[in-house]
Amino acid sequence: MDRILAGQMNKVIAIDLGITMRTVEVHRARIFEKMGVCSAVELAQLLAAHRAAE
């Protein structure tokens, strides 16, 4: 999730972690589903709102 929020592309994340790009895509989709968002921008906004509420 940190790499998504940092704006890294799936290909870069896959290379850095030594996994396939498809694996990154699956993980990204699951993160979005669990967090109830449709994009990295929405994810960032959700986390910013959560941190502000703490």
C-alpha cells in the first residue's frame, strides 16, 4: 500500500519486490476492495482523513 501511495507503477513495484506484475495487480485490487476505493487517489484521501481524525 505504501508503494501505491508513493505513486509507483505496478511494473516498478514488481521489479523491486521480485514478483510478477500480475501479482502486484492482484494485491492492488484486493487492497482497493478491502478499503472500499476505486483508485489510488481515493485511497490516499481515505488514509489522510483517517490520520486527521486520530
